[in-house]
Amino acid sequence: MNFNTPYIPGWDCHGLPIELEIQKKYKKKINSIEKIKKFRYKCINYVKKQIETQKKDFIRLGIIADWKNCYQTMQFKNIANTIRILKKIIKLKLLKRKKKPINWCLKCNSSLAEAEIEYKNKKSISIYLTFKLYLSQKKIFYKKILKKNINKKNIYFIIWTTTPWTIPGNCAISIHPNHKYSIIENNKNILILSKIKKNKIIKKTKLKYKTIKEIKGKKLNYFFVTHPISKKKIPIILDKKIIINTGTGIVHLASEHGEEDFLICKKNKISGLNVIDNNSKYIKYNFIKNIEKKTLKKAEKIILKILTKKKKILFKENIIHKYPYCWRHKKPIILRTTPQWFINLNNKKFKKKILNSMDIKELKI
């Protein structure tokens, strides 16, 4: 483009990898302002040594750059400029605080960027779980859907999940409005699940069922089910993004632990429940005992025992599937909703100001 572009090397000096490296050698508890200061200076000195080592290696490789004026995020002038820019952003009312599901490492109790994730095969427990139709709606279901007045049998919606640990945080179940669902029955119950997956699931359960009706998902909207553990009233909502080829065509939603779950629940104004705290341990619940301060692995075993005791699990098996791992610790990660700061770049005035400040006529792309 005929622009002179001198290369100024730069180092991002702030980050969890640096702190974790120092923590390995720093055995004291960081529980006072003085200790925090000492810890920070240890981090700064560590970074300085790393920069000098890396700089020598780059120069030896023959990389031409302005090595005397390197950019470092920890330089006071850069920290001051960041604060000045942030002040302008706040004045323009572009800074907002919102909740968002993020990649969360259970080992270091922190968020991860997409670049810090790698996918590996993981063995997970897969369960087919029953959500009972809310008792007060039983008569309505028989009358409107089945066109019968008999209401002796209980009605269950079947969901499939590979994350049983998220069940305490369930806040809704979703169905595809245009997909066909089968209503099947045996001597004891009536079950609802995807028409395409019906035969496969019946084969797995080894139970005898007969199909009594097939309906489109949109007819099941506005019904409610009971949470399998807490007995809370849970809404059934419509979602066209549901993939029918896997599971049962009915999706369990834990909005605080899934990006798609979060978006569909936000759209329907449904608030969720975060089951994991900042230390990657379970939060205390009134409806589930012996789970507080437990790790995800230990808590999941307790949840599965409760669901089995309550006879909520229709079928369970182990599966191998691609799963995100922390590249640093080589451990599986989870999604966890936390408050985040966002800069709103969709502001029309702000966009116009940026474009006007650029000499776009000179760009020959």
C-alpha cells in the first residue's frame, strides 16, 4: 500500500501464565497488600528476564526491528494511556457490563481464550433423562393433545445430555417447532421424544412401547415440566437451532453453562442458575444435599445417584466424543457464566467517527 511500516516489537506482560509460574516458587499466602506488592514485583522481574532472553534470540535470527524502543504493556506510560482511553470510552457511554458464558479452567479457576483451547477425545457419561409434565397440566395435555379425558398415566419428556453435572442448573427444556415428535406409551407411562430417534432409544431401553400419536413440536409450547431434582416448574420453549440427529430432539438447558443455552434463555427472558463458584466448586443448594464445596467430578457422582434413586434416568452409557481441553493443564474445561466488560462497537456515531478519522482514500486494497 506504499506505507512506511517500521516494526516495533511488543510484549504482553500481564497474564495468568506469568502468575502461575511465580506461584510455583512463591510458597507464602498472598493475603495482604504488602504481599501482593512483593508478588507483583516478582512477576515484573520474571517478565524482564524473559523479554531480554527472547529479544536476544530474535536479533540472532536476523529480525529487523526497532529493538531499542520495544513496547511493553507493563510500562507506566502504556498503563496511563490505557486508563485515558478507557475514560473516553466511559464518557461516550460505550462500556457495558453483561453476563456471558466463557471457557473456564477447573484447574487454575480462570477464564480461557479460544486460542488457549485444544480438542481431544474424551470419555463422558451419556444419560437419557425424564422430565415429568407438570401435574396441573396433565388434564390439558390429555384433552388438547391426546384428545382423551383419561389421565391415569404420567407423561414424560425425554432429554439427552453428556453433562449430568449441569442438571441442578437446569432452567428450561427446548424443542424444535417444526420437527415431529412421537408420543409413545407402555403399561406405566407416556413418553415424548423425537420421531427419528424413537426406534434407537426404544431398542436401548429394552422396554415395550407403542406409538399413540405424532405431533409437531410447536404444539408442545407453553407446557411446563418438573425439574428432576428440585421439583421446580420448568418451561418448554421453542428453538429452531436444535439438531435432531443426536439425542432425543429435546434439549436440557442450563443457561449458565452453555453458550447456545444462554442465548435461547435470554431471548425467552429465563434466568439461570450458576452451579459452580469462582473456585470451581459446587454452590450450596437447598434441594440437593452433600454437594457444597465438592469438585465437579465428585458432585456429578452424587447427582447421578440422586437421579437413579428418583428413577429419572431412562438409560445411561459411556461415549467417546471431541471435548475442549485447557492447553496449559491438559484438563477438560467447562462453560461458566460470569460478568464481563464489553465495549459497544455497534454505536452508529462511534462507527462514523472511526471511519472519518481514517484516510481510506489512500488504501489501495
